[in-house]
Amino acid sequence: VAGEARGEVVSLPAPPSEARYDLVVQTTSIGMEGGPDPTGVAAGLDGARQSALAVDIVYAPEDTPFLQAARRRGLRTLGGLPMLIHQGALAFELFTGVHAPLEVMFDAARQELARRSAGAAR
């Protein structure tokens, strides 16, 4: 992806002295309900430009600690639920030849996530 976007891939062992990242993607299970550290933030945001997009592929909870930290810094955010839904929609369309009902899929996913979250809170 970095090559196609004419960018570079760098690891984040320590924050750089200046903001230079346009995109920070959190791809671990840290911050996920039922994960190893549901309240943790795995990816650093210190190197992100003010205009950067912070993406978390975790979808449960929909608003992860990483996304919350990014918003506190004024960054744009995108959670994992749209990725999940659009992957499912593409599969649905490929298998059925029918346009996927995205709003119905989002509503069903959010209802199921709320049901699971309520069950876990007991």
C-alpha cells in the first residue's frame, strides 16, 4: 500500500521529534472487548500530523481507547466496524448477485455487539 500511495512504511519504536505521519493504523487486539488489554492503547500517536487519520480495525467496542486517544488529539478517526461490514457486503454481493443492504447490516451488527456487550457486563 505504501508503494502505491508513494509513501513509506516505518515502525514506531519511539516517537519522532516531529510529526510526520498521515495515517496511523492500530491492528492488534489491544483495546478489544475480551482482548488481552481492553483498556489499552497499542499504537503511539505522537508522530501523527494534526491532519492524520487514525484507524483501528477493532470493532468491539466500536469506540476503542485508541480512537478516543486520537480524538483527544484532534485527529480524524475510523473504527473497524465499517471494514467488517463492507467485507461482508462484498461477499454477500459476490455470492448472491444482489446489492448488499448496508444499513441493515450496520444495524444488525450494532444490535449484536450491544447484545454481546450487555451479556459480558453481567
